Amino acid sequence: MLMRVVFIIDHLRHDGTQQVLKQLVAGLRTRQHHIAVICLNSSWDAQLVADLRAMGAEVRIVGRWRLITGYGILYLWYWLRQPQYDVAITLLFASDVLGRIIARLAGVPRIISSIRARNTNYAGWQRALVRATMPFADAVVVNSSTTLPWAIEHEGAHPDRTTVILNGVDASAYRQPYTGAELRAMFGIAPDQYVIGCVGRLTPQKGQDLLLEALAQLEAQHVHLLLIGHGETEAALRDLAQSRGIAERVHVAGYRRDVACILGALDLYVHPARFEGMPNALLEAMAAGCPCIATAADGSRELIEDGLSGWLVPVDDAAALSHAIHFALAHPEVARQYGIAAQQRAEKRFSIKKMVESWEMLFEKRFCSKKRGFVMGVLFAKIQIKLQKIVQQTNIWVVLKVLLAMILIVIVFFQVNPRDLLNFWQGINLYWLPISLISYLMVIWITAIRYWILVDRKIHQVHAIGMTVIQTIIGNFFASSAGAISYIMLLRGRHSVQLSHGIASVLLSRLGDLIGLTLGLVCASILIWSQITPLHWLIGILIFLLFVVLVSIFLVYIFRQPALHLLKSILHITRLDRLDLIRRSVGQISILIEQSPQQIKASFGPFLFSSMVLLLVNVVFNYTTQYMFGVFIGVWELVFVFAVTQLLFIIPVHVFGGLGIYEITAIYLYALVGVPDEQLAPLVISSRIYLYLLNLFIMLYLPIESYIDTKTQDVPSSDQ
């Protein structure tokens, strides 16, 4: 039965899991299945992608930033539905979590997750997410029987729906190795020196540091080590080799495409991993007929029969590993026999054909029992009914905005360790705290004075401050639009100020803010232009659009109704009037020009001046807050970040005071202007928490306002 199969994977770098993916795609395509591969991250090996496409697979790259903004999730959901796939297979952490959910929502009937190793490196939150999404998987595949108990106990796999499918290898691809002389000449090694090798990502999991320690303990000085791969511990491994006096005998070769030719030319292959699934690199070395030593970690025990087809040593035991290397090199005939036995074992038991057939059988197997199917059906029916009620009572756009905010803020929180966040707060500079607090109170006071002036002083300053406090709190905890509405309703209901006048005052203040932010963005961009190279085009377009908006408003103000009709005609012809943001903006301009020219002229100077002062005080507040948290960046860099993040709020996709969207944008911009990576997430999260604490603090003004009101009412008037 031919099927449409989609693989969802975190990235397409040339690692072990990706090698298995390539083998599966090739095998399934020869059986005429339709294959698609979705890469969630924007990290891929061009040759691997080209190879997959040459096999007939459809390859789609989603990209990290598309996922973070939410567009990638919607894109992936839509694409999985058009056309309908029969099977979705998830590989690696992010794909397991997101892929299971999105594939289920897209209606893919079979979802299979492949656990590639005993993932002891997962943090607690990662394991929690894996377990939470595991019920969406109809089946789980592990590549080693030693990984099976781990998958059940720690990742929530169901015992009845978990299958072991061993990795495969094409032994014929390893029968044309380099000669020993060619290999030594390639890396500048003398002909009389031994060469041992290790292939894999340079990470703590793979244990290359253990191998360096074992090499340093060897009495023989004529043994060279060839490390093939790249990764996070490369610099540390080079430093370790230098400190142990073996740097001249350690060759870090990076990623290479000729591994199949190298393995057969080695005197010995060593795999010192701390934990594994079923290591492809070790299996490939066996297929090449190379004598092998491995730590007895997980799937390595299934590959090598100790004392028959290689040597197994305890995990994390450098002395035992060194002893095994010494024995193997000292007994070349034994090593050669072990190499032959390993090659025969790889050919007989670990063939790609057997692996692909096992996967194909799994595609057609039914995992859902009638009981489970009934329970899941009832559960999904209840969820569907509940969602329908929510949608009927709530604007779906609001639901999507809330969902986006939650996803983004979760992504940000998962980038920081709670202990690091606590340490970040413990390092607060108390000298800057009162300055930051005073500057925030100044922002509230200036905003209140601006509103007081713009309503012709028809309310008392005490009440103007109270309304500003309420607007600020609602805007930061819910949405800026809700804050503005609360301000307008208070003007109308509590102080009997005409509604149109209230709206006009809000629009005038926003226009002043827009002018101030535009000027700030232009000045800051010019002064730090060399630091924002990736955003040159985007910032240029943004500044151009801002000037177009401001010029359009100015022309409408001068020519009034004729210019407004012309603007509406242009928007209608270009179909931009279909956008809700554009329609609301035109409506606001219409309200603004209904005001008398004299009133607008009289207000123009005060609102522009107040907006510039407000921008300055906001910059002071942000500057002192960052210094309070021990983060130091330049003033113009800060102005740039502040201007961009504030302009972002014009787009109506945010709720809860820009929660999530602000944090994601700020992390990117702060990284661009030089904030160290380890401070990015703690800074934006701490700034959000600090802002909420300040909002709780200014709430204390509300009972003070009520008390002042009461005292004012108790004072008898002069007529009495």
C-alpha cells in the first residue's frame, strides 16, 4: 500500500539522525512512497538537502523565526492538510513536541515519534513537554532495546505502542577505503605512527574528552588521534589536548564527506560515548572492517559483542579505555579478527533493507485499540464542543493573539534557567533603583499632564493622574487599546467630557508619539548604522512608511475632506482598505479633522513638546533600569531598541501589553546592539517582571485619589 509520509525534524545538519533519515527516504522512495521532509530550524547542510531532493523527496525549511512569530506554525498546519498525509514521523526534541501537536491538529491519521537516544541531557522542562505531548503519538520507535525502558519511564511512551527498529548500514559503501599511507599523508602523520579515530558531534555526550584522557595515559607516544566532527566542545577539547601535552598528536578534522574512505584506513576506531541510542558512527566503522572499542553505553552493547567483534569498556573510565587501546594496538592480529567479525555482524544483522521493511510494516499497523479509540474520540468531541462555545462567545482573532502571546513567552522563558534569573535579580544595583522608579513616575505624571492639557483642563490634575494610572495598568496587563478605551470611557462617564473630544485628545497624543518615535528611530539608526547591518532594508522601509503616514496626515489636515476622499480612493484601489488596521486608522483621521483647525493648531505645540519630553523620560527609565540590572549599552542603541519595540505596538497582534512579542523582538534587537547572549533572556524577563511590579506600585495612587475626592467633597462651598 503506497503512502504519503512526512518526516518532521529539528535541523538537517549532517548528524547521525539525519543519516538515518536519508537512508529511510532512499529506501521508501524505491518502494514508490511519496516522501516529504520538514526542517523546523533554518540550519541545514546544502548537500544533504540536495541529496534528499534528488531522491524525489519534497523538502521544506520552516525556519526558527517563522516558528517564533507563529507564522511557521500556521504554515506547517496548513501545509500538512494540503494534501493529506498518511503518516507523520517526528525526530528530535522540538519536532517531537511541536510536530505531534500540529500533525494531530492537521488531521494526520498516524503519528510516529522516533526516540534516537537515552536523552539524559534533557532539562526538566524539556522532559515535561515531551511527556505532555506523548499521548498524541500513535507509535514510538526506539533504535535500541536498551533505550526502550528509558522511553517508557522518562518520556511517557506507551509499552504496547513502542517498537524497537535497529539502525541499518550499507556495508558496500565502505569497501573502498584509503590506504594507510594516503590517510597519514592527508593529515601529516609519519608512516610509522598508529592512527586511531573517532567520528561524531563534539559534545559532552560523545565523550571525546574521555578519549583525550585515555590517549594521554598511553605510554606509547606514536599514537595519533583523528577527531572527525564539529560541535560545542571543540575549543575545550583543543585546550585539554594542549594541557595534557598531546596537542601535536590530536587532529581535529571537522566535518568530512569522505568518512566511508577514512574508517577502513584506521588502525583502530574508538567510540567513548556517555549515552547513546544506536550509534551510526560505530556501526559504520564495523561495516568498514575497522577494529572497534566502545564504552558499554546503551546501543553500543547491541552492536559489539565484547571479546568477539570488539571491546567494550565501562562508561566514563579513561583508564580502562586507555588499557583497551594499548591491548588492541599491541595485538594487531586479534584486532584484525575482531574487525572481520564486526564487519560480518554489521552486514548480517544491521542491513538498511531490514530497517526500511520494519518501518514500512509499522506504517500499516493499527496501534489504537477500540477502547483507546473510543476514549480519545469522546475526549476530542468534548474539546471540539468547548472550543465552539469559546469561538461563539469570543472573537477568534483575540483567541489567536492570546495563543501567540503564550507561545512566544513560553519560548522566551525556556531560554533561561530559573536559577540564573534569580542570580540576575540578586545582582541588582540599588543605586539605580530609585532613579529608575522616579523616572517611571515621571512618565506617568507627564502623560497625565498631557491628557489634562488636551482636554482643555476640564478635569482636575488629580483625576488626570488617576485615569493615566488606570490606562497604564490596563494597557500593560491586557492591551494598549483597552487602556485607551478605559481612558475615553472615564472621560465620558465620570467627568462628562465629550467623547469625540476625548478620542481627539488620544489621537493627538498618539500622533505626537509617532513623530517623536520616528525622529528617535532616524537619529539612532544613523548613529548605529554599522551595528544593524542585518536590518538595513527593513529599517529603511519602516522609516519610509512612517514618513508616508506623517505626510499623509499633514496633507489631510491642510486639505481636509478632499484629501481624505483621495486617500480613501487610493486605499480602495490598492485594496488596502480591507485591512482592519487601515480602516481604523482612516476612521481616526476622520475624527481628527472634524476638530476645528484652531483647536488642532493650539494643541499641536503642547502635544509635540510633551511627546518629545515623554520619549526622553522613557529612554531615561529604560537606561536606568538596564544599569540597575547590570546591563550596559549605549544611549543611541537603547533609543533604537525602544523606538522599534514601541512602533511594533502599532500592529494589532499583541495582547497583555505586548507580552511575548515584545520579549522576542527585544532579545533579537539587544543581541544586535551587543548585549551578551547570557544576559538577553534574563534581561527581557526581568524587565517585564519589574514593569508589572511598578504597575502594582502605582495602583496605590487610586485609594489616594479617592481620599482626596472625599476630602474635597467634605469642604463646604463659599455659598453655604
